[in-house]
Amino acid sequence: MQPHTAAVVIGVDVGTSGVRTLVATAGGNVLAEAQAALADGCAEGSVHEQDPHDWWRAVCHTIKRALHKLSAEEPGALAGGIAVTSTSGSLVLADSQGRPVRPAILYDDSRGGSIAEDLNRGLPSADVRFNSSYSLVKAAWVRQQEPAIWGRACCLLHPADWLTGKLTGQFETTDYSSALKLGYDVEAGGWSRAVSWLEFSPQLLPRVVRPGTRVGGVSNQASEETGLSPGTPVLAGATDGVASLLASGASEAGHANTTLGTTIVWKVLSRSKPRLAPGMYCHRHPGDLWAPGAASNTGPGSLRCDQAGMKAREMDQHAAGHFPSSRLCYLLRSRGERFPFLNPGAETFVEGNPSSPGDWYAAQLQSLAFVERWGFERLEECGVPLGEIVFSTGSAAASPVLAQLRADVLKRVVLRCRYPTSAFGAAILAAAEPLYGGNLMAALRGMTCVCERYQPDRTAAEQFEPIYHAFRAACARRGCS
């Protein structure tokens, strides 16, 4: 199928630390980009919240900037669609007008841990195991701890859902990847037993659609605030992990993708839905595949740079000569980990004294690669078939030093496409219906292109092996295994 080439599409990704908006063609060329930082909000101990209005201001700002750049690059280009992606498990409670009734509770907020335990005890052992990263658990926490606020809520949404509502003026829809952590069973096509067990009112639950489904058009008010034309098609988004999976280029069973954003997110494409262990979940992929995976609280967002004024790329180069590092560490921005182990009380640890800033940074990068390997091993233990190729997405995937390190630790080929970001995945979702006749896999294959390949070095892989096992032992000593 030949895509329509006269229009462009817009992808928006709302992450923990910032918003990225890009404009792409049907052939996958990015014509304009804009970014805006977000304040971390309230992030202390087990609490992590942000103001949704800050997201909307940043989204409006970046769309306007991107459209301004587009007008200089391609005067008269028409936006054929827009889609928004966001973090998985973050919760927005909105009133009947779509106004948030409290700050959003982010994915790594762990206050609902005891509620998740109660929920798991009340459900059959074969059901999905819940933890505090689920928006369903966060909603139950608000109902228990903030009954007055709960009484004002009319809809349970995720960040992408709420922002889609800001674009269309209709706050009633989610996509089935975001809905997964709200208790939606995509295989059964309905809300799970957990939702019934919690006795949530059906009126609170959003309508669930397939990612990439048209849910409305840009309203007049949103047009004034963003610069988009009224009526511009708005397509349902997805979680950042699913959007990254689309942008990664992974398209066949056995292909894996690791998203290296603020956190680490794993996805593996599988022909069948495996039986997963606690901490894992399984998304439905548009290509008649399943995408079992998981997400960690650690990741590139937890890296610490002790060299003032030095950027990550410079630190990568300083670290390059210090692999493998005998220093062991596990980095967390706040207390608690959800995968590859579950421990609400887990905290950052460091073993050994780094000999230099470069050695310290090498130990941190090495820790990320070890956690990535650990996560894939846990998925394999559940019968998820992992092939020889791992695609990479997220901002940290651009680091050649980290990419080669990961290839050596994983003992697999690491690939990176041209635009391996959640925002580009959102653009693929935005393009499928208006530009590819509703064929999302055609949009995926037509818009992605591999540009970097890293082969594992056998000697380096052997050197990392004993240190990896020492890392696992250090975690186990702290009850993290």
C-alpha cells in the first residue's frame, strides 16, 4: 500500500521529566521537533505526583514550536492526525468537566503497596498479580485515603487519556494498552475480576479502544491553545512502552525492545500469550502478536553525574575505559522497586569505592545493563521466546558506549532505528488511520529504519559474566531477588 504523502502527523510523548513533540511524514522523516522540561513535582519517599496542567502547558508550547518549525520547513503542510503517549500506570482523576480533582499520581508512587497485597489475596492465584505501579491500585488508595476527593471524581484516566481529552474536549476514552493497569483484560475484551472485587462504579471507567483509533477532532479551544487546525483528527495513543515498541522497529516474534527513558521498560514479541509471573504484564500488539514485558523503577533517569557541567555523552566517554567495573550498585530515584524484583522498601546501594568519576559512571551504566539482562532472563523463565536481536528506544539508546556495553552483557545484537522515541511511536499511531488506511503494521514498517547495529564482543561478554553474578548476589543480600 502506498501511503498518502501530502500530509504529516504529530506525535506527543509526556514523560516524567519532559514533553517531546515531533512532526513526521508518512515515510518516517521527522520534519520538526520541540521539547519542554517538566518539574518533578512532589517526589519524596513513596510519593510521586505532578500537576496535569503543567503537562498541558508543555504540550501546547511544544506543539506551537513544532508547527512553527514545520511552517519554515514545509509551508502549507497539513497535519493529518495527532496522538499522545504517556507513562504506564500513572493516574488522573477528573471531574465531569475533565478537571483534575487532585495532582496526578505517577507510576512509581508506591503508597498503594498494602492495597495491592490485599487485592492479590482476594483474587484467585491464577489472576494477574497487582502492585503499586497499577493505576487501579492508585485509584483504590485515593478512595481509601481521600474519600472527599474520590467523591468528586467522575472518570479514571491516564495522562495520555486526559491530554487527548484536552485536545478533543471529551474525557471518556482510553486505549487498551493504558487500560491494562486499570484492570482491563484485552484478551477477554472487558474489565477484569479485580475491578469487580474493588466494586468500582462502571461510570468511573473510561471507554476502551484500540491504539490508533480516531477518538475525535481538535476542539476550537484546543486549536487556540495549540495552533492546530480545528477538527484535526485525534487518534488514541498508548503507553510510552508500547509507543516505544512501535518506534523500535521490532515487528516479528522473538524481537525484543528495551526502552531506556527515565526507567527501563522491557517488551518481547510473542505469537502466544505466556503465563507471566508477578511484576510482568502482557500487551496486545497490533500485528496479531502479544507483547509480554515489564517496567523497572531504575533506569537512565537514576544516573548520577558527579562532574559539574559535564553532559551524559561526555560522561559516557569517560566511562568507556573502565569496563568491566568491579563496583556494584543499584540506582533508584525513590524507595521501592517493581521489576526485575518486587521490594517496596528497596533503596539505592553502592558497593566498592570508585577510583575516579569515570569509574563511578561506568559502574552505573554497567548496573543498567545488568538490570536489563536480569529482566529478560525473568521473562525467559516464564516461557517468553527471546531471539538474538534487541531493539533500543528512549533517549539513552543514543549512547554508543551504553549500546555496546548492553550488547556485551546481553550477548545479543543491539539495534537502533532512526527515531527510537515514544513520540515517534505516537506519530506512527497517528499515521495508521489517516495515511495508511488503518494498517498499523504497514505504518510501522513504512516509517522505521535501522541505522545502528552493535555486535556482542565475546571476550568482553566473558569478562562481564562473574561481575553480573556478583551484582545479583549483592541484590539478594538486600532482599532483592
